Amino acid sequence: MSIGAGEVERLTRLPIVDILTGSFCFFVVAAQRIYKEVQDYYGKEVTKTTDLKTNACLMTARPLPTFVREALQCVHEEVSAKYYGCGLVIPECLENCWILDLGSGSGRDCYMLSKLVGENGHVTGIDMTEAQLEVAKKYIDYHMNKFDYQNPNVNFILGHIEKLGAADLKDESYDLVISNCVVNLSPNKRSVLREAYRVLKTGGEMYFSDVYASHDLPEEIRKHRILWGECLGGALWWEDLYKIAEDAGFLPPRLVTASRISISNKELEKVVGDCQFVSVTFRLFKVPQDDSAQRCEVIYNGEITGHKKELEFDVNYKFKQGEVVEVDKETAAILQHSRFATKFLIRPVGQKQPGPESCSPEKVKDKIRDPFKVVEQMEARVPKQIVSGCCGTKGCC
């Protein structure tokens, strides 16, 4: 199919909703427009966190482990000032891991994680905005000296998160893929998750924070340039994530945290109307399909740094050191095949092995999938939920 110059010009003016539902040719041309607008937005219009026009970058205020606070405090102030994430992507059990950060921006999360993985681990950041990457690369030596590393354990690549192969990122080369409020900016979220799955090792995990909507967004929101740049216009309906993730090969998403987003901008509030948004952290695991998988009893050994007494795995499972917990077959498979395998005693339900005699396993409950339900439960317990703006002048850490 050939497209004339006039047709190309018309396509570049298409609203974003047409990009998401149109043909391949429409998608390619208009997707380039999205990339350009996002690059301009975060490279030119937004030069510091106070330039943001909504407070979409929110997370529930909760205490952070000392080792995480120390790692964050080591990050150079210019890098932190250009941080636009909507959460804190710090999965557990990070020592010696190889991590890929999708949409790494100025590198705040990369540098924080480069300290947590240690000198034998490695962190790669990929981003399509050159202005952001310039800031990130500028401080590699600064952080390596700060951490007293002999050799850099972090690098940054210019590229698109939907096309990791074009950036020469190989199959099964990372233990973890992280992303902080970036997937919503992509015009092809299926490709993002497929590529993340491809570069993950078997047993690997994608751990990411992003913005989700209460339902499919109308055209007026999807085509709004500022709402797209501020991470709202491109937000998925949360139920669609489950479909896309499983299509990519992942086990069903595990919901870790959720917090409500409020828009303190009168004009944008009118555009949004009754649509609701939440900032959510999910974890996705690349685990071999096993028809023989079964429910298990697990006992956490307390050996994960910063989580010695208790490991809050997601909103459905909390493991206390030495306590017997009965888990469903998907959770059992994750614990058996991932980097968490050495941190648990795992046995089929009913099989007796040495363990705390006084403990009776907690029975498996239906898992919570809906992040809005989590937020409602939190707000019912705390009438006025305290939130802190990660993108505000004070930050969240």
C-alpha cells in the first residue's frame, strides 16, 4: 500500500485513539508522532519535576527500608530532579542481578539499583529521549566513585522500549526488567511486554509501576496531548493488562501496590470527567508452563536483605519468617522457578517435612486483581489517605 505526501500529512494529525485502533500503516505513521511529542515533552517542555501539569506521579506514603533510603540519597541531585516516575520500582532479592530499566530517563532508578545489585550485578537503562540520556550518562563516574566500584556496573542506551532487538539486547539476558511510569507512554504496549518477556531469563520478572484507568478511555482523553504526556491519556484499562501480559507469555500479573491519582488542574479535570486513575505496581513472571504444578505450603527463611522478618510479596501474599503459608499453584511455581527459590522451603500440601510445629498453614484465598478495590479498601481504613508527590518539590523519599 502506497501513501502520498498529502495522506502522510493527514495521518500525522490523527488523534491518538485512531492510532490504537487503526490499520498498521496508520499506526506506524502516527506512532512516530507520539514518539516525537513525548521526546519534546520530556526533553524540552518538562526540564524539572515542577514543570509537570498534573500530580499524576503519586504513591502511597510508607516507610522505606534503611538500605533503600541510603541508596536514594546517593543519587545526584540533578538526576533526581528530572525524575518523573509514578512509583518506586525496588523488587526484593537483588544481589548480583542483571536489570534492564525500560524508559530509564535521567537514570534515577538505574543508579539506585546499581548500588543495590552490587558490583557483580549490572543495570542497563534504555530511553528514546536524548536530553534525558545526556543527564544520565553525565553522572556514571560520579556514582561509581560514590559506590566505590572499580568498574561501572551501569550503562545507558538510546532506543525504543518496543524494539529492544534493534538496541542489540539479546534473548534471556536479564534477571529483571523494570519500568517506572513509561509503558503508558508507548503506542504499542503489546510489543513492550513481548520484548520484555524475550529478554528475560527463564524465572525472570518484570516489575513495574504504571498508571491505569477504571475503564476504556474515550477519544477526548486519548487524543489530549498534555494528558498523554502526563501519563494519563495512554493509560490502559487495568483489565486489559491481564490479557496483554498473558498473551506475551507471562503468568497472570501480581498486584503489589496501588494508590489513587487525583488531578489538581481544573481544565484537565473537565476533560477527564468521571474517569478514574490509579498508580499501580505489578510484577510479571516468566515461568515454565507446568501442568503438574500444585498447591504448596511454603516457609520463608528470612534471608532477603531488608525483609528479614517479613516479605510482602503482593497484596495477596505476605510471608513472615518461619511461618507456614499455603499458596496456589501459580505462586508455588513462581517461588520454585525464580530467584526466590533459595529463600523458601517449599513442599506439596500435606507432605510433612521439618518445620515449625506450632504453625498451621494459612488457607489459600481468592486473589485480589482489581487495583481500584485495593485503593477503596485502603481509603475505608484511612478516611484521608496520605499521599506524597514523587514528582513534587519535596519528593517521596
